[in-house]
Amino acid sequence: MSVNSNWYKRGLRDGIPIGLGYFAVSFALGIAAKNAGLTAVQATVASLFTNASAGEYAGFELIAASAPLIELVIMEIIVNARYLLMSCALSQKLAPETSIWHRLLIGFDVTDEIFAISVCVPGTLNPFYNYGAMSVSIPGWAAGTCLGVVLGNLLPANIVSALSVGLFGMFLAIIIPPAKENKVIAGLIIAAMTLSFAFSKLPLLSSISSGFRIIILTVILSLAAAIFFPIKEEAEDAD
């Protein structure tokens, strides 16, 4: 018990900066949820079970557009597919005797940031480290979303509209640094923006719902990047 307690405290300590960052970022998601017509309770529950900025924002946008449930499910699977890869990688750091229940609980909240601090832990990873990080990151994400909805209901419409821009600023902060370092990523971003605009204007394609347009573009661009610009394995680079 003392070993698990120490691991939990360690994860709790490392998770505090993540929780604070999540609180700030998810505030903009709360504004998006408010614009989609969700209540503070509904948005908070959504954030408790979906710790993914792109995935949750896409979900709110589809809810606002009254998209079919199947469209919402497909979109979430595609947008959050990277977490499956992270979970597989993280499972390699767990001791072989780690129970399936611990693995499922860890997999519930494999975010980019928690994955990053988990893989940096030397040696075998104790599940209670992740539980500690999750104890502050999940409430931070949910609380920020809730506050965004509450303030969105209290503030004037023009201020809420201005705050909505904050979410796009967050996405720009995510895509610009890697685009500056990698020309392929920069090209894919430009192609995505161009094709998205074209899809919204072309006669036949514009009739497709916005959710399925995003799904189609995501699959096409991801497949094209994988075929024409594959990432070499580290072992190959070493050879």
C-alpha cells in the first residue's frame, strides 16, 4: 500500500501543471458547448468522459449542427484514433502481471500530456502514477468546461463571441510549431484548409453534412500522408 501511495503522490504532483493547463484550455470548450446549446451540467459530464480537445470540440460542433448519432460516433473514432496507439505504447511500460482492470482504468484517460509524463517514468510504470495524474487533470478539464458554459450564459453575446476565438487560438498554437519544423505537416495543413473550403463551395460536395466532410478529408489526407510521406522506424534510422 505504501508503494502505491508513493506512486499516487508522484503522479498527483506531476499532474498538477496538466490540470491547471486543462482548466484554461477547456474554458474555451465551455463556450463552444454553450453555443451548441448544452447546459453546464451536460457539458461538465461530457468533459468528465471526453478528455480530448479536438474530439470534444468536434462533438460539440456536430451537436450544434444536429448531426446524426452515427456521424458523431464515426467522427470521434477518427479524431481520437491516436489514443489507441498511445495506449498500446503505454501498455508496454506496465508490468506483465498488471490486471486488466488497471489497464482499462489507465486507458480511460490516456491524453497527450498524461502519455508524455508516463512514458518518461524510468522503468516499469505503476498504475497508481496515472491515477494520481488523472485525479487532477480530469477535474481541471471538467471544471474549466463548466465555467466556460456558466460565464457564457452570464456574459453579453458579443463577449462570448470574442471568447470563442480562444479555441481557434489554441488549435493554432498546436499546429504552427510542428508546421514550422516539418514542411510535410505545413503542406497538409494548407491542403486541409483549401480542400475544406472547396468542399463547402462545390455544388455536389457542399450538400454533404459538415461532419462527414471532415471525416472524408481526415481519412483522405491521413492516407495520402502515410503513403507518400511515411515516417521511418527508429530502427531503420539507426541502421
